[in-house]
Amino acid sequence: MKRELTCIVCPRGCALTVEYEVVDGKVNVTQVSGNGCKRGITYAEAECVAPVRTITTTVRTTADHVVAVKTAAPIPKEKMMEVMEVLARVRVEEPVRIGDTIVEDILGTGVNVVATANI
Ligand code: SF4
């Protein structure tokens, strides 16, 4: 099977062509082309086998301000919407400092959501 992807690792945005097979329900990448560097291969493999994303968004404080947050590491792409729903309900006490943990182990992903701004 074949899949076209745009590499998002750097601004060059290489158009990748990924060839893969599915054996016993597992995706096995057999060839990647169009990549300008090796990171494109790593990205293509991850995107086809277990896609992940870092989420950046905001949450509200109890004083009704907003503060920027992000996942401290990428999380499974299929959990993105659920994570956004959880964060939409979060109300955090001020003050908040960069690096503060806002939600620990969000949805059991093992990844914390941390503040990226002070308020
Ligand atoms: S393949 Fe390499 S050069 Fe191309 S977008 Fe990805 S990281 Fe950048």
C-alpha cells in the first residue's frame, strides 16, 4: 500500500511517499521516498505506525483569564480531541508559572500538560 504525507518535522515540508504493508494487523513501512533527510523516514514510520502530536492550547483560570499550555511530550493523535475536551473544562488557580503542571498524566497517556506562560 502507498500513502502520501507531508513531513512536518521542519519548515521544508517534504512531500513523502510511504510504502507499507499490513501483516497481522501491524503496519510495516517498507520504503520512504521524497524525504530531504533521515528525519523524514523516522517521521513517516511514526506517522504510519503510531501517529503522535504535541498539543498547544489554552486553559482558563478561576479568575477567568487564559493561560497557554502544551503537552510536555507528543500524545497519540487519536486522543487529541478527548484531550482538548478535558482541557476545555479545566480551571486552574492563579498564579501559574511556566512549567507548572496543569494536568498530570492526561487521560492515562503518561504525559503531563504544562503551562507555557506566566499569569
Ligand atoms: S524530510 Fe527532513 S528536510 Fe524534509 S521536511 Fe522532513 S525534516 Fe525537513
